[in-house]
Amino acid sequence: MSTSPEALDVLVVAAHPDDAEIAVGGLLLLLKQAGHRVGICDLTRGELGTRGTQDDRDRETAAANRLLGLDVRENLGLSDGRIVVDLAAREALARLFRLHRPTIVIAHHERDLHPDHSACGRLAREAWYLAGLARLAELDGGPPAARPRRLFHFLGHVPVEPSFVVDVGPVWERKLELIRCYAKQLEPAHASDRGEHFLFGADILSRAETKARFFGERIACRYGEPLWHEGPLPLDLELFGLGRA
């Protein structure tokens, strides 16, 4: 998708196409429904995926973009299965933060069994910091320094106590449509494909629903998406149902 000089409200950084939709697709739908500018940056094209071809994944990503109505979708072009937290990668991501100037960045949690997910979380954190360094921006010759206000992380395969949970019940069926855009990831590639490549033996849709129901129950709703933040967050009276003065 083409970029825009207009600042984004939220940018999700994900290791592979479909990671953002699976983890925070409901939140993205809610944000777009509320009129916010939203984007995704995939670090790779998911070219090592067990199911489907690279062309399949590209078509699926385009379908998800249309359903979400994204304002921006970028791809950093890193190698699938081989993401490394190095100088080039973190400065490329920092440059992208400066270009799109998101208020909030959301990325994988660094604690994850998939090495690409873990590396993505660390890259996002380091790039978040670097994006605010004026002299580095000058050396790079790209957009001026602009550090996102907040950095949140979505949860992967390792249980982490979230900072908060977003109620995505109102858009749950649409989130499932988003995940189903990646149809080749959901169906066996051949007769002997039993999904052994999935951790813990759970397919994508089952895992997404199990997680959403578990975290939704914890905030007294049907489906929830958990997010984690390093350190405390400002108190908002709306948390108590009191609204603003």
C-alpha cells in the first residue's frame, strides 16, 4: 500500500503477514470504526510458511488490507525465519516510525517461542527509542526525529500477565473474517498435513478463540485481546466508569 505523509494513530509491527490480524485484528477493526488512522508494518513476507506459496500470502495480505481498510501497510523485507536484531534492521524500522509518526506502536512481546516474534518485539523497542534521536535522523538523512508516545506489546505463545485487555466482542465475527483471509494457512497443504508445525497442536482459529475467550472472561466480556506495557500507565477516570469531568 502507498504511504501517506499524514501521521498514523496506531502502527502495528509484526514479524509476518497475518500476525497482526491474529493478535490484534479486533483492536484494529475498532480503531478504524472509530475513524483512526491505522497501519501495519510486516518485517517479512512470510516466505518460509509451511502452507501456501509466497504469491498466496501476498494475495491473502491484500485481501486483509481491503477488509481492514488500512491507511498504510509496509514491509521491511527482512528474511523470514532469520530476523536478526542488528543495526540495519533497527535503523530501518526507526526511519519508518519517523516517516509515519504513529502515536502508538504495538508489536510482539519479546517473550515468545518463535524467534522471529521475539526479535520483532526487541526491534520495535530499540527502534522506538532511536526514532526520537534528532542527530541520528540527521545522519540518516530521512524524516525528522519523532518517537511514538507509547509502545505496547501483544502476547504470543508464552503466558504473560497483560496490562489491560480490549473488549473485541462487537467485532469478533469480522476478526474471524480477517483471519480467514489467510485461507492457505488454515487448510492442510496435503493429505499428510496434520498441522504438526503449529505449537501445542492448536490451529490458528482455535488458538485465537481460546485466547480471546480466556482474556475476555477476565474483564467480564466474551472476547478480549490482551496488551502489555512496560511500567505504569496514567490513570483515567473512565476506567472507573466515571467519565471525564
